[in-house]
Amino acid sequence: MTVSENHPTEIPKNKPFLVSVVVAVFRNADSLVQLYDEITTVASKRFPQLDLEIVFVDDGSDDNSWDVILEIKGKDPKHISSH
């Protein structure tokens, strides 16, 4: 077996697979929705078979980052938020 067979450079097109994106959040309320939109848009266009999970980890932000995370989760509940 060659290295390329053990470590394919292409994602299988006929099999769904899970990818978790972990986003560290600290005072990022103003950019969270845009980041979420960009991640989900690129993932759905480039890898339609992808089962995407976005984990937001808020490290005690004193802005409204946590409220924005909950708003995103409300619109797309399969994404996990963590505090």
C-alpha cells in the first residue's frame, strides 16, 4: 500500500463523515455570525456530504458573545455551544 492510499488527499464523495470545528471565543460577539456563516457556506459548497459540527467555547467573554452563540444555536440546534 502506498502512502496516498493510507492518507487520501480527497474526501470520499459517497460517505458522510463528521467534522468538528472548535471555535475559541473571547469578546468576539461582532464577528461570530459572520464566522458561522462562512464556515457553513464553504463546508456545504465544498463538501456536501459533510456532517458539520461547530463547537463554540466561550472563555468568559464580558460582551454578549454567549448570547450570540445561543442565537446561532437556536437557528441551527445541531451545532453545540459550550461555556
